[in-house]
Amino acid sequence: MTPLDAKRPLQLNDQGQLRHFLSLDGLRRELLTEILDTADSFLEVGARAVKKVPLLRGKTVCNVFFENSTRTRTTFEMAAQRLSADVITLNVSTSSASKGETLLDTLRNLEAMAADMFVVRHGESGAAHFIAEHVCPQVAVINGGDGRHAHPTQGMLDMLTIRRHKGSFENLSVAIVGDILHSRVARSNMLALKTLGCPDIRVIAPKTLLPIGIEQYGVKVYTDLAEGLKDVDVVIMLRLQRERMTGGLLPSEGEFYRLFGLTTARLAGAKPDCIVMHPGPINRGVEIESAVADGPHSVILNQVTYGIAIRMAVLSMAMSGQTAQRQFDQEKAQ
Amino acid sequence: MSLPNPADLISQMAVDLNAHLSKRAIVEPRFIGIRTGGVWVAQALLKALGSASPLGTLDVSFYRDDFSQNGLHPQVRPSELPFEIEGQHLVLIDDVLMSGRTIRAALNELFDYGRPASVTLVSLLDLDAAELPIRPDVVGATLSLAPTERVKLSGPAPLHLELQDLAL
């Protein structure tokens, strides 16, 4: 695991505005706050009779998913449509890649379709960076999740959820629980919480599901759920990623649930007004009890709604940053 | 050039707006200010009218036609319309009317909320530089500026107009 991105300036233009959205690493607090503020405005648009604004009219957003996804893919589609962009979605996992086409060749073909923006999900860490490096200038690349590395729009929608329910980050205790090792969501959340000034970030997991060097993120590590949940304001549950498990990291799912599953009884140790989040899809009875997932503390479905607004914010800001860079380059050339 | 004092313009605008509305037999109009300057003018105007009507605020950033040139305004705020738009008589208020493009964007946004019965346009200043067929129904003052000159309103209290020269 490499907690620091060497290529972080890639996602910013010369004025420090977003032009790609690849990782939350290295992004300033002001920029993250701007994303949250813009998303707040888009949330209001989502409550109107006509949920569409003309911002990206005439632009084409191409969703390229090398890995399965339902929630992320559909909310990105919805976000692009609500910005009046044209959207095409390619499930590459079921097409060219399986026929032996390289990532770069797939990319060149997509460029030839004159897309203005790619939303990429890929099973390999760093895939979105790679595409952003090799894509022709003026095309924005948004990371929709790459391997174990990052899922920055999920990270930001989680931050929006926390801010809308808790107001700010300054006095919060936030616990991230479960399969930290395989989770790009956990990485993006730890970075975002740190940047936004959350003073108490906890990760709770069995030792086998904790990556080596996790302390570099400035988090407190707990291997006991009851101890870690004590007096927290926010609980972020993670899905147990069975499909990524190789080797005997866990004795059994039943054992995991017994020790790390979030139940009503366990949640009683957290603050009475705590919120429970989960990026989905939830595994009932594996990491979370149904009574908690459907209970009064759960904001899991709100997260989905906020996800559309965050994706609208990121799509429009990245397009805006590309535009600004093009103007800047033209002025420089004159 | 000396610029007028906004406070002096507002009271006459209130009189003109009342006359305009009664001529059209509009009894309960809904007031909407365009962020940011238009909201300040609207607040002052409501005060001058002695009206306690709720004020809607509109942020037209998502509807601007210069997104592909200028990008997204970094401080976009949610529009807040605390009343129905459908079938209502609206009074749309801005600070400085220049090309008319902001009003075009505002009208497009309003129509995404519903179909108003009418829209009356009120502007503190008209710079007589329309690029679209959009004219105010009620205006505080009309000015003609040199091509490089701009007017900026500061506020909300007191409202103050300032002349800026882009060439300097």
C-alpha cells in the first residue's frame, strides 16, 4: 500500500482547480469544501419538479466500467443526465478486455468517439491515473473506484452525508469498521476526514483485515468493536469483500459477524444521536444487522441521494477546470 | 461620471412598481432576487414597499450560457424559492441589467420550477447594452457607460454603486 500519490498535481489545472478527479490525496480543504458546497446546491436541484440543469449540454460523458457496479454506475449516469450531458456506458468487463484489448487501445477507441469526460472504474489500483496521464488534453477523467486505491466520489458523498447530519467535522469521532484491507472507500474516507479536520478517526477491524502502515493516515486502530465504537458520532460500515479474499484471512463469516457485525446492542455504545453509514451493497447478517441497517440511526439510503449531487458537482467542476485550462493555454500561446 | 445613490432610486422604484402592478391588476406578486446584488436590491425594495412577503433567491450559475468559456462559479449557492412558481405573478429583481444574459438564465431556471402567470422585471440600473430582447419593466436609472466601464454594487447596507474601469 502506498498512502501518498506521487502524481497528485495531475488532477489540478494551473490555477489549482479540479480538471480530473482521481484521488482525494493532496487536495486542499478549500477544494473539498467547494465540492461539498456545490453538491449542496445540486441537492436542491434534485428536489425540484424538473431535476435537470443545462450546465453540460452538448457534452458527452462516457462511463467506462471494467468492473461490476450498479450504484456507482447508475448514479454517475443520473448525475450526467441531470447536467444535460449525453451519457454512454460501456461495461468493458464483458466486452473488449475479455477479447484481449489493452487498456490504452480501449482508451484510444473511446477518444475517437469524442467523449469530453470519462468515468472509469477498474479493478487495478492506479488505472484512473494511468488513463488521465495518457488521455488527450481537455478530456476529464473521474475515478469511479480503482482497485484497493481510491473511490473519491464515494469519499466525498460520505463527507456530504456527515456534514448534512452533523454540521461540521471539528468535534466528531468517526469509526470506520470492517474490511479496511480491501477497501478503497476506507482510504478515501480517511484522507477526506483528515483534510476536513476531523480530530478522531478510528478504524476497527480484525488484524488480518488491516493494511500494514495504516497509522500513516493519522487514525487510531482498534481490534475490539465495543471499545472502538465508544461515544462515536459516526459509524461507517464497510462491506466484507469476499470476492477479493485470497487465503484464509477470516475463519468464517459467522465468526466475523459475532465479533465485528454492527448490531443494535453494539451500537448502544456509540453516542445516542450517532449515524450509521454504509457504501453498499450491504450484506445483512455479515457486517450489519437488519435492525441497524433499517433503523433510526441509518442514513444509508440518504447516501445514495447525496451521491448523485456529489457526482454532479465533480463532473461540472472538472469540466469547468478543463475549460479554464484551455483558456489559460490559449492566452499563453498568444 | 457620478453614480446615483441606490437609496434615492429605491423609493421611486417602489412607486413605479406599485403603479405597474396595479395597472395589470396583480395583487399578490411573489418577489425573487437574483444573487447576490439583486437580493440586496429586493430586500431594500420590499422594505420601501412595506411588504412582509417572503423573498425568493435565485442563483443562476447552473443556467449561465458562458459555462463553456468561464466555467462554474466557485461560490454557487442553492436557489431558495419559499413559494410555488406555477400560476404565480413574479417580480424578478436584479441590480445591474447589462447584456440581459443573466435574466435569460434566471427565466430558464424559473420555468424549471413551474409556469408562472407573469414575470415583471425590476432592475436598479439599466446600462443600455442589451444583447437580447430583454428590457426592465421598472428601473431605477439608465446609464450609458464606456465599453471598458463596469458598475459594481456593494451591500447589503448601505447599498453603494461603484464605477470600475477594466482598462485601468
